[in-house]
Amino acid sequence: MNLRSKDLISIKDLSAEEIGHILETASGFKDVLGRDIKKVPALRGKTTVNLFYEPSTRTRTSFEVAAKRLSTDVINIATSTSSVVKGETLLDTAKTVLALGADIVVIRHGCSGTPHFLAKNIDASVVNAGDGTNEHPTQALLDLFTMKENKGGIKGLEVAIVGDILHSRVAKSNIYALTKLGAKVRLIGPPTLVPDCLKDLGVGVYSDMNTGLEAVDVIMMLRIQLERQGKGFFPSTHEYFRNWGLTAARVARAKKDVIIMHPGPMNRGIEIASEVADSNRSVILDQVTNGIAVRMAVLYLVSGVKG
Amino acid sequence: MSKELLDKKDIERAITRMAHEIIEKNKGTRSICLIGIQQGGVHLANRLSLKLKEIEGSSIPVGILDIALYRDDLNVRKEQPVVRRTQVPCEMNDRRVVLVDDVLFTGRSIRAAMDAIMDLGRPSTIQLAVLVDRGHRELPIKADFVGKNIPTAMNETVIVQLAEDGVEDRVVLE
């Protein structure tokens, strides 16, 4: 089976079947990561360009490792050191990149919708590595992969997503993906960051941690973006931790075999207690490894769709 | 239009003979590992290992190899091949690997399989066992153990059906 589009722009565009196919493919790639020779020749001769307009270590490195494991050549362009600072437009940068021979462009941008714009205007495959507050589809796919690996399936899972939902592209992609595959989603956080209107997405909204975490299978913590502090969303990081920080006592409200996830980087002592982050229920480091397998699957599958 | 080439009994006999040949050529079953190529070779590898155990008494490790990522037509195909699991239960280093597939045709899958094996380690030998050799090789590849040689035309298809997939054991030419 092929994906319908040459690009991966958003989870919204994918069918439940396509998501399932990406996750299946990723488990084949996870095998490769456990070998001595962690490389396959599948995309030999292709070129991947990482075009990052926002700082990122984790996602960019993950895409870079994934592309290299598939034997593509990788070019990293961090816009802070490129001609973008000289005033080049996005489309001109992209066209230059294509002229260099790129087959796949992985883009992260601060403005929502940028990958969509790029995909419409160039022939290469475009993969969204996070756009503004819109979506971060590969993060959601790796989160689902990790849940499936631990719980056997997605359907019927109770998943709590805790923190700054309003500004989080990770949360949005996860909400779309999880509801498509039949999981039940609860959002927990201060009403300023988890407004009631999110109920329209078919999820539960809670402001109290203890009620929200009752009997869940998965707790997904989000990073509190410290730059939001002092903008009136919550009084102080200290108070945030007291009300919405994940402590061992709160984890005890969930099911016994709950798994704890975090897309990273973590703020220990602000959204998550160290003892919880390092506990045996935490799958945070598995998420990093799974991220490579899932991104390999995405790069492999989009490059099979001719534009 | 389809014609039955082998029935249940024929397949059983072919596997028994191939098992004996494998033992003869390798002077026993020591350090042998059977690797079935996804998907057609997997059940056959299992059957061969049962047969080897029946004859020699010791269990033979059986692995599964997916060759999708090593194919030579990834740039030409319309659709990406499905990536399946590779599960090899033992180290490949210094093993006598017997690759198992249902039909040997152009030889391209076997080339891909050998590359995939080499990425897992350095076996001492790689041998090839196939249930049907239908000719038309495009690469210099030859099977060590053949269930049946069947001359075919390019436009014909050889279909191997096995009981493990819920159908009667048979080989059909279409």
C-alpha cells in the first residue's frame, strides 16, 4: 500500500489506515536499529534536506539519523546561519535547495501552514517537523508507536495529555491521531492553557489533576514553555508544579501499568518530578529510539509516492 | 487457465529429499541456520527444519528475512514494497546459512537476500534451497537444493500454496 500524498503535512490529512500502515512499517525499521550494521540501502542515492527555521536538536538529529540509516545523503540548513538572514524568501530558499538535488525536504517553521505552502509549490516530498502551533505529525506517530508497543493497541486506551495544550502542536497532532484510532483523550491543565472549547475535538477537558488522571493508561506530559511565564497563563512555575506537576502521588491515581511519556526536553520540577521521569513507568527514552524508526518509515513511504 | 504441477505428496517428498541433501552436503546439521525469505520462504524453512530434526535429531534455528529494503527496483516500482519483520534467532557469523524461498525466478530476490544477510554478519557459507526453479535467471545465481525444476514461459506465474496459509498444499502454473 502507498500513502496517498507525496508529503506528510498533518495527521488530519491521514486516514486511520494510513496511520496504521506507517506504524507497521516502523516496526520493520525498529529491527534495523537493533543490529550491528544499523543501515539499509533503501533510499541510496536520494538526498534529504533538513530545513529548520526554529531551533531544534532532538527532532533534527532524529530526522538526520533516520535519513542516514536509510542511506540518503543529508544536508542540514539551520536558517540562523544561512542566506535567510540576508532576506531570502522561503520559496526561494526551497527552490535553491531543490536545485541542489533534494528529493525530500524536512521543514520546521514558526508559522503554522508553512509546510503546506511549500508542498504545494515544489515537486520534492515535504515532511512537516513542526509548524507553529499547528501540528507535529511525526511526534504523534512516534507517540502512538510507543503506546502500541507497550499496550498492544490504541483502540480503547484512555490517554491523558497534560500541560499547555493551547500552544502545543504535539498535543494537537496527538489528539487527531488518537481519536482517529479510537482512543479516548483527556486534556488536563489550567483553563487558560486548556480552554473548554477544546471539547469540540471530541475530548474530555479537566482542570484538576487527580480527577483527570483517574484510571488512565497513558500520561503524556507536555513541556511548559518557559517563555510563556509572566504572560498571565499561570502565576508561577512553582505554583504550576503544585497544581499540575506530575508527582508520584498523582501517578498513583492512574492504572497500575500506566506509561509516562514526554516529548522532551523536560523541565524537571516544573511539569514533572524527577522521581517520576526516572521511574520504571517512564518510556521517555523509548520515545527517542522509536522516533528514529517512525521517521525512517515516513521518509521511506513518502519517497515511494511520485509527485 | 491453471495447471497443477505438484500436489501435497509431491511437496512432502521434495522437502524430505532436500532435507537429506542439506545434511549430506553439510555433513550433518552443525552450525546450520535456515533463513526463510518473506513471505514465500518462511513456511518452507519451518518445514525443512522439522524434517531436519526428524532425521538428525537436533533442532535447527529458523530465521525470517525481509528483503524489501534491499531490492534493486525501489526507484522504478510504482509502489513501495511492504516492510515486514526480519527475525534472525542466532548470530550470522561463521554460520552455514541456508536461504529458503518458494520460487527461484530472476535471482534478484536472492541477490537482495544475500546483501541483507551480509549486513547481519559474516556467515561461513550461504546456500540456497528452493521448492521450484522456474528458470529465466537474470543474475549469475544457482540453487544448491531444488524441489523441482519446472520450465516456464516468461508470462506464466508459478503459485505455491501451503497449508500454513489455510489452503491445500499445491504448486500451480497459471
